[in-house]
Amino acid sequence: MARFTVLIAAVILAFVVAAPVPEVTAKKYTVGDNKFWNPNINYTIWAQGKHFYLGDWLYFVFDRNQHNILEVNKTDYESCISDHPIRNWTRGAGRDVVTLNVTKHYYLLDGKGGCYGGMKLAVKVEKLPPPPKSAPVKNVGSVSMVTGLAQFMIPAALFSVSTMWDAFLMMW
């Protein structure tokens, strides 16, 4: 049983050592949060404080018989004119997505009359900011911190592998 415990500890250690660095992923915004895409909601206020980055997406939930999602230019957005949209993002299900895949201002509105009830949203999509710069590697004597870490990790990994091998052999 002790060997099995050591085996489990070694496997966990091996996964921790080999764990990938987390990546930044696109963010999904449900427009209007739990109120969704409906009249009499101020979507300008909803968008305040949010940063929209390249690759994010807007998820619209609405009654497909009463509303839609049209992308228009700034002038048409300000005047609630939907006669000549740049793009119709509505797919008919009432659960539609606007992928923010271009860095620009997106001007979205309901072309079935809801714009006058406040159903319009403007978002500015930006490039993801660069990650913060890492601190310079500090030298400790003639050995850098990276070298010191490698000197610790290699024996730890070898110990883990040898422990797993011993445990495997003991099982047979």
C-alpha cells in the first residue's frame, strides 16, 4: 500500500512538473446578462467597464419573432436606421453569436423596431494587450535561478520516473 501511495504522489508530481502554462482564451459575453437582448435596457451602461478583445464573442438571446441583430455604420446606429445593414447576424434561432474577429467599432441594433426601445449596442474591439514583461533572471553567484531550478527539477523528475517504475514492477 505504501508503494501505491508513492506511485500516486509521483504521478501527481509528474503532472505538476509537466503542466502547461495557461493560455488566454476568448471571452463570451451574454449581451444584457440575465436580461438578454430586450427593449428598455441600456446596453451602453451594460458595456461600460468591459474590454472587448479580438476573438471574443457576443451571445444574444432574444425572441426571434420580435427582434434581430443587425450591424450598421455609426450614423445609422445613432439614428436607429436599419434599412441597409452592413451585416445581419441573425440566424433565426434567437440564440445568435457575433464573433468579434476584426479590430474595429461594432455598431449593432435591433432592426425590427427595438432600437427605439434601447436595443442597440456599440463595442470597440481591440487587440489583446501584450503579457506583462517577466522579471530579469537573477544570478546567484555564478548560477542563475533558471539553472538552479533545472538542477532541482531534473533529479525530481528522475526520482518520479524511477519510483513509478519500481511501483509498476512491484504490481507484477
